[in-house]
Amino acid sequence: MKTFIFLSILFSAIALPAFGALTDTDLDKIRLIINEEIKPIKADIVSLKTDVAWMRGKLEGVDKQFEGVDRQITHVTYITYGLIALIVTAIAIPQILIAWRAEKSRSLERKVEMLTEEIETLKRQQIIHPRDA
């Protein structure tokens, strides 16, 4: 038990200065140390800010390039749509004309056949019942 009491007193004596108050000189030394440690950090922050500003400038340049490329792609897309429309028109109009002419030709052939049959009928009637002229 004596050992326990002795160790308790020893540890209390060792820890007693830790409860002491800091003097103004101690606080000034701490401030000086902190200021010395902060100076390189502040320099790094300034350097990082300039790097960020430079990167923003580069990004704006890249954005402008992307906008230019986007405009070119849009222009090429519109030209492609126009060419597709021209090709479809160039193929469709002749096909429509050919179909229209074929229908007209079939209609005329039917009329010719009807007229030929009518002529044949009239010729037969003339042969069978000739008119006295």
C-alpha cells in the first residue's frame, strides 16, 4: 500500500506543472511558432489560387472550342438532312412519274381495246346488215 501511495504522490507531483497557467511570453512563443508554420501554407494557398484561375481560363478556352465543334457538327447534320431529302426527292419524283405514266398508259390501252371491240362490233353489224347505199 505504501508503494501505491508513493506512486500516487509521485505522479501527482509530475502532473502538477501541467495545471499551471501559460504566461504571456509562452503565448507569444506559441503565436510565433504558429505564424512561422502558417506562412508556407499561405504561400501554398496563393499558388493554388493562381493554379485554379489558370485552369478556369483553360476550361473556358476548351468550352469555346467545344461550342465551335458543336456548331460545326450541327451544321454538318443539317447539310446531311438536306442531302438526304434531295436524294429521296430525286428518287421519289421519277418513280411517281413512272407510276403515273404507267397508269395513264393502262387507261389508254383499255380505251383502245374498248374502241377496237366497238369497231369490230360495228364492222360485224355492217357485214351482217349492209345498208343500201
